[in-house]
Amino acid sequence: MNWTVSSRIYGGQAYSAATIEECSGIVAMLTAESETWQTLGVMWTNAKLSIQRQRLKAPLCPAMASGTSTTNQDGTVHTALPYARLNEHCDAQTADCAAVAARLDQLADLLVRAYSLYSQAELTTQRVVNELIQQATMLFPQQTALAAGALAVGGALGGSVAEGGVNGIHALSSTAWAQEGLMAGAASLITGTQPGIGPLSTNEVNRAATMLSMVTAPAYELVQGGRLTMWRKEARTEVVRESHSVAEALESLRRLGEERLGKIDLDSGLQYGTIAIQEYRAADGSSSWLITIPGTDGKLDSPFGWPQNVELMSHTERRRMQADSARLVAEAMESAGIGPDDPVALVGHSQGGIVAATIASDMKDDYNIQHVVTAGSPVANHPIPASTWVTSIEVDDELVAALDGAPNPTTDTWLTVRGQVHRAPDGMLTPSVNEDGSCTPPLGAGADMPFSAASVRDASDDKEISHWLKYHQAAYRNAIDLGSPALQRHEEHFRRVIDGELVETTYWQGRMIPGAVTAPAESGVGVETLPNLAK
Amino acid sequence: MSDDQCVVPRPSGSAGTPPSSDAPALDAFRNVTPFSYRYCACQQAAIDGRDLMQSLARSTRSAAASLADTVTHCSAIGWTGNASNLYREQLRQCGRTAPAVAKRADTAARLTLIGGTP
């Protein structure tokens, strides 16, 4: 069984009004032609039925019975058409007309998705739905909670029945459309936002995160300690590879994320709490940097634990930069020798993406952050400057990306790829994300419309959490295949930022240390100890 | 049953035109029995079939011509990438399918002419 992801692209528009008008006109033409051919197919079906009905008008006519026209001795003519052959023709015409109509519809849809023709309408609808749910949550919290629970339980039950086994993950799919609104509503209750104020802002979740982190951060500090140690870690094998595209960077991100959690074994010796920094050198001798930041690992002494997410989601710069994971990345950037004018690109998954957005927002005066790629990260309200390009990848039912309670901004420099997960028939599509993360697959055998969706590599038969990076990779792959000019523009910008040859890949590992500042025994090249000044 | 039992001699009007009936009941009876009154419904069925096929052939030719124009116009969009290549290829394929469908429609229309003559 394949799971596939089809993508839509929001923001990052690079189209003139004339281009939009031209595309809309073409879509209208294709749709009109499709309707014509659908009608034609119905006409051929009706023709067959009509001919059969006419034959029944003279059921005992010898000509009708034999299919051969005859003339009686008295000159009476009995006429028969070649009804069997006409029926065959009608059937073939019906099938061909329907096929042409369906193909034209698919091509129109492809064009709509490539040029994001309906994205503004979809986003407006989403925002209205979010606000309505938020207001409902604030005014009728118990009823809304009951309704959301019923929706989740109904989805889980329905999905489980269809799948043939109990699987609660389907609850995420059934509530996907309401998750942002529910989050914003719940956050409004926490912060005490008055009903009616909600539509004026979108950062209720971030305000709530600030309040929550005032409790969670000190509490977790008691558990894991408040001091962060960081050192450079040598890898025995290559984990993060040279990248010259977002897709390649995502593949490296997946490799690092899974290697440090032990999901794959590359024999690198890298463990949890590790990020990678790569230096690229252009032909003119200038350096640029790519920073790869995996997501939450949840280990007790890791700077990438669960509570750090709450701090990173805060609406204040100070609180965000107190998060251990952000401090680790900031310190690693300094230790790696990134200059204030060197172009920097950050790519992160989940918490890694929030860290990337935080660095871009809060260290904009320290570094030249030119491009941020986030996968499955709730970063809609992070104040990333307009000069930094943001390419966000989200999956509809992953939940995590909806935790910000708002859709991402849609500016020229902020583009969001949103994937929708579908179950596909066996063998419909070939695996879509190559080992090297490349974006130019051959057409799969029998794949009629291979770019309608991209397959998820190594997906399980049953529905699983779509927050795994492989789903974002599939979403990005499908978006690239669509040939969206807006996405191509972002991809070209990313390539320009890390232009040149890879000079070095360094890995930086962090641990939270309770009590006295000590360096771990397996310290590598150097040791940096960082007191948590904020705590 | 012999052919003679099927119909009575052709009416004075056109061979393909049903005669006006003397009574509505006879009309209904004529449509469902071979022992009809002066006329066999097979002739009208053949005429209707011919008309239908010729009309459909005209519609199909018109749709094919329209699609050819659409394919030409829609292929000219300045869109690049994997999906755009597929888009143009499949547009061309639609453009090739449409004349074939129109041709088959013409064949069906011709069949009604050939088959209608004893």
C-alpha cells in the first residue's frame, strides 16, 4: 500500500496579473472542453439506449431480429441497421469521450495547483473558519470541546473500520481542518483574550506559550539542569551530505534526524542533541553556510527536549532565545566561525524548524540569515524579517504545524507548501524521493498522472503520523514536480545562498548538565560550556 | 411466422413516414406488434437511428475541432518543469484522440446508411 501526498502552494507569488489571467483563462478553457466532452459521452450513451429502445418498437420484425434488411414479396420493406456494431461504436465513443474529459480535468487541476490559482480563496476560507472556531471555543468552550472530541472519535472509528484495525491516528485527519482554530481558541482561554479581540491578532498561541513557559522552563530545569554544554563531534561516516537544493538538504536533515535517534544506522557515532553546520565556498572565495537542525528527540538531558518547544513558541524574543535548542544553535554558529556577513541558510524539522525561525527572527542583527526552510514547524507568528526567505512545508493532518493557530504569511518571500495525504492503490506510483533526494524522477510504469501526488517512501501500510519528515519530503517533491514558478524562485534563491563547493561539515552536540559545569567524557575536538544565563 | 404477417403494404406517403392513424389505440398497437396496421416500426427506427448518428457525428466533429484549437492555445503557456512536460504531452494526446473519436463517429453514421438498405 502506498501513501501519497499531493501539494498546494501558498504565498511566494511571482506572477503578474497578466500571467494569472492567462492561466485562469486556460483553466477555464480546459474545464469548458472537459464539460463538452463529458456531455458528448453522455450523448453517445443515450444514443445507444435510444437505438435499443427503437428496436423494441418492433420486437417481432424479421429484419430487427436478423439484423438484415429485407423486402417482402409484396414490396414491403423491412429495415434494420447494424445494431450490434452501432452499440460497439457507442460504447467506444462513450469511453473515449469520458477519458478525454477526465484528462482535461486533470490537466486543469495540475495547472491550478502549479500556479496556486485558488490559494488566496482557500486561505481566506481557512482564516474565516479559524476565527469562527476560535470564537466558538472562547464563547462555548465545553460544547466546542465536546464537538471536537466527537469529531476526533468519529474519525478514529471510521478510519479504523476502513483500515481493519484500531488506529487512533485517523482522529488527526478528521480534525485537521479545525486544528488551527481550536489551538487559537484554547490559547485565547489561557491568555484571557476577550471574545471579539481574536480576529485582530493571530499570535494567541504564542502569548499562551509565553505564559506556560514561565512554569514549564523552571520546572524542567529542575529535572534536566540549567547549564548547556556543547562540543564539536566527529562523525565516523558521512551523514549530512553536500546539498545544492532544498530537496537534498531535506534528505540530509532526515538522515541526521533518524541517525541520532537510531532509526537508521549509518555508523556515524552521532547521537541525539546534534546539529550540523556546513561551510560552502564560492568561486570568489566567499563562504556561505547551511545549518541542519533536526527536531525534538525528547531525551532527558537533551537541549532538544519537549519543554523547549514551549519556549521557542513564545511571542517574546527573550523567552525564545532562552530555549536550550536555540542557544545550542546560536553557540554552534559562533563556534563554527560564521561571519556576520556570510550568507546563511537554515533547514529544520519540527522543533528544528522553530529554532531556525527563532534564529532568523532574533539574531537578524548578528548574522546574514538569507533563507530558512522549515518542515512541520508552527512558525506562522515568528517575526522573521522580510529580507529572509522562508520556505515552509506542512502536512494537513500532522497537527504539529497547526500548533501556531494560524496559517503562515503569504508574502513574496514566504512560501508554504501544504501537503495532503492520500491512500493510493497498490503500484499506482513509483517511490518518489530518491536516496539523494533528487527531484527529477522518471515516470513510473503505469503512472497515468504521476504528478498528481508523490509517494511517501517507506510508509507503513496503516495510517501513521504524517509529521515524519518523509511526508514533508513527498510534499515538497510533488510541489517541485508541479513546476510552480513561485517555488522555483525559492529553490533558486536557496541554491544561490549556498553556492559553491562544500568545504567542511561539522557536527555539534549538546547536553544539559545539572549542577556543576562539566564536560562529557566523550568530548570531541573542543568543549564549550554555556551557562544558562536566563534561568 | 412469415414476413407477410409482419407488415401490410406500404402507405401511400413516404416509405419512411408513419401514416396518420385512424385511431390512437391503433397507433399504440402498431408500435408493439408485428401484426401492425399498414406499417412496421422498423423503418422509423432506422430513420431515427440514422438521424441520431449523423447528428452525433456532427457534434463530435465540432467538439474535436474545438479541442484542437484549445490544445494549440493551452500548450503555449510559458510553464516549465516535469509537470508542464507531462501537461503538454497529454494535451497533444487529447488532441490526437479527438480526431479518432470524430472519425469513429463518422463511421457509425455511415454504418446507418449502409445497413439501412436491403
